[in-house]
Amino acid sequence: MNITIVGTGYVGLVTGTTLAEMGNSVYCVDIDEKKVEGMKQGIVPIYEPNLEEMFLRNIQANRLFFTTNLKEALDKSEVIYLALPTPPGEDGSADLSYVLKVAGDIGAMMTEYKVVVNKSTVPVGTADKVRETIAAKTDIPFDVVSNPEFLREGFAVEDSMNPARVVVGASSQKARDIMADIYQPFTNTGVPIIFMDEKSSELTKYAANSFLAVKITFMNEIANYCEKVGADVDKVRLGMGSDDRIGHRFLFPGIGYGGSCFPKDVKALIKSGKQEDFNFKILEATESVNQQQKVILVSEIEKYFDGILTGKKIAVWGLAFKANTDDIREASSLDNIKILLEKGAEIVAYDAIAEENVRKILGDKISYAKDMYSALDGADCLFIATEWPEFKNPNFKMMAERMNHRAIFDGRNMFPLELPESNGFFYKSIGRRT
Ligand code: UGA
């Protein structure tokens, strides 16, 4: 099948590459000429494990193309995926201007039947708005489908090649049949495809992300309570997760959830609720608990230094909002660094992948180390903000030799308690005894 993907951000690029890998001819459209030129030459514009290999393979196989010309791609394709940004407006609601602009362009340019598939995370009712926008520009028949994306950054290729399910919101049988054809290589291997109406499909995406945000936040509150009563959240987590109604995944406590999805989607669902006079009390509580959780270790660092952080040198391991990505949007590291700087501390950060993005925001307000150990030279403590695998089994002796004080504040529960402690470190993590 010939497919157009409009928008080569995270979701668009991975979806396009995956669909090409399944044997389709995929035309990726973007307005950013420089980016399109780069992609034509084989440059992957995002950091994502295993993507480059699949991307290059499909370019070479003549199944993956890039262009700034929407009309050219549209004329070749029966199915057009919209993978456009829906950033939060000032009030937290999703800004649909990119989606609706392209919908209008499609309406104006199409010359035969098309299926327009919305992959972006959009509020309930957006499929209707897209439909109205296209219909205002053409009399040619078309269908609008909602097909939310559930991939995680850092596991994008893995998740898109092995999805837990495919959700398709479509009211027309013709569109359902076309979507069933596209996803046949997946359903063939047992992946369920769940058909529903467009609104339910749009809400499924928000409900799934918000539920996971609640799950993490619930565990963060349990972790904080563990500290009050002397329980160990790692044990509680294992005990709870073994019940398959709960499951082990997304039960890891830490310094809050970040990234480009959970914070934005929780806010947007709260906002959509308000528009219908509906209060998502659980989500409001989740948001406020998460805000506190992100910086929960700052007061512990202050306590350790008797309230005085002026002139203290703090090493930060990890800047990305989670491991395996260069994304720093809503990263807890940034909230912590901001407060620590305000309190007079000096920050030396290390993150091999996300450093470049942080430099664009913080510039020389902090310094950057070339490796994890040199970040520790003369440091008064270490703060761990991201669970990069390279931090999992460090050489504690070498760390101790380089640091001024042996103190670790770990926002990701990277080590068994006895490991840093047996090497003479003060070790504060989340939901476990100090
Ligand atoms: C999330 C969802 O997991 C995807 O299914 C969804 O498609 C995506 O949003 C999206 O809407 O595009 P992502 O933002 O890439 O994916 O990252 P996650 O792996 O879900 O992590 C989100 C945040 O939760 C991170 O800050 C992570 O550190 C935190 N987290 C995750 C925890 O604190 N504890 C956990 O147990 C799991």
C-alpha cells in the first residue's frame, strides 16, 4: 500500500519507518526543508535505539521517501497519517492548529477517496473537527480514522514492531477494512486490533497515559509513606506487582514522571473534563503529587548540608527524562537543577546523550563532565536523576576517591542499599531507609 505520513517528529518517523518495514511505500512529509534534506541523506533526526538501521534499510529498499511537498505525496497515497504536534496551550488544552491546518490542505488538494488517520494524541471530538475541516474544502468522499500511538521513547522500534494492541476508531466499514489490511502483518502474529468509534479511540489514548501516570504516582506516595513507617518500597512493589491484576510494570517509584506525554496528557484530560463541567479529581491529585515528587530529594540534600547549599558542588548523573532518550522535556533533572542553583549550589552534570539538549537551555549556568567519574571530582554529593544503564554498577571505590563527601541522593533507586553503604557512602533513595 502507498501511505503518506505528515509530520516526521517522533511518532511520525517511527510509524513511517515501521510501515515501510512491513513492505508499504511510505512518503514522509515535513515542512522543515533542512530536516527533509538530512533524512534523504540517511540522517535520523532523533535519538532512538535501533531506528537508524531500519530507517537506512528501508531507504535503500526504495520504500521510504521524504518530501516537503504534501500534494506530491498525497497524489500517490490512499492513506494519510497525521502525526503532528498537539502542544499544550497556555491553559493546558491541546492546540489543534497544526492538525487542522493540514486537514484543510488535504481537503483542498485531494482528487480521489482518502483515509485520513489521526496518530497524534488529540482530545475527544477531534476526528469530527478534522472531518468538518476537510469537508469544507471538498465534495470527494473520504474517511477520518483515529489510530492512537502507544510507543515509548527509547523503545520506539521495539514497541512499534511488537505493539500490545492496535486501536482503531472508525465508523466506516471501508476505512476499517483498509486499516485491517495495513495492520495485517501484526494481527497475523496475534496482536489484537480493537475497532471502536472515533471518540472512544481518542479517549483510550488519554485514559491509558493518565492511568500509567496515576500508577506511578500512587507508587511514589506509597514510597514516601514507606519512609515514614520504615517499610521498603522495593519489597512492597514486588509483593504488589506479583498479582497479575496489578503487574510489575510502571510501579517503579522515583522523582516523578516527565517527558513529552504524561504531563501534557494528564493536563489536557483535566482541561477537557472541565469543559464538560467534569472534575478529574484523581488526575488533579496526581499532577500535584508529581510536582512535589520531582524535587523531593532537594530537601534531603539541604538537610544533609545543614540547610546551606551555597558553594556546594553537586554532581548530577543523568539529564534525560528517562534512560535511552535525549529528550529533556519536563525532565525532573531540570526542576532539581533550577532549585539547587537558586540555593547557591554549583552543578556539574553528565549525560552522554541528553547533554546537547540541556546546553541549549542552561548554557554555562552549569558545567558538563565528559564522563560519569570526572563529574565527581571534588563533588560534595552525587544526585542521580536518570536511570542510564551505565550508572547501574559503578566503581564505588573510584567514586569515593574523587568525591569530597561520600553522599549519594538517588532519584531512581539504582543500587541495593548495602552496596553504597558498604563502601562508606551516605545513601538516600526513594521509599527505602537511609
Ligand atoms: C509514554 C507511554 O508509556 C507510551 O505508551 C505512550 O505512547 C507515550 O507516553 C506517548 O503518549 O507518546 P514515554 O513518555 O516515552 O511513553 O515514557 P515512559 O516510559 O512511559 O515514561 C514516562 C515517565 O514515567 C518517565 O519520566 C519515567 O521515568 C517515569 N516512570 C515510568 C516512572 O517514574 N516509573 C515507572 O515505573 C515507569
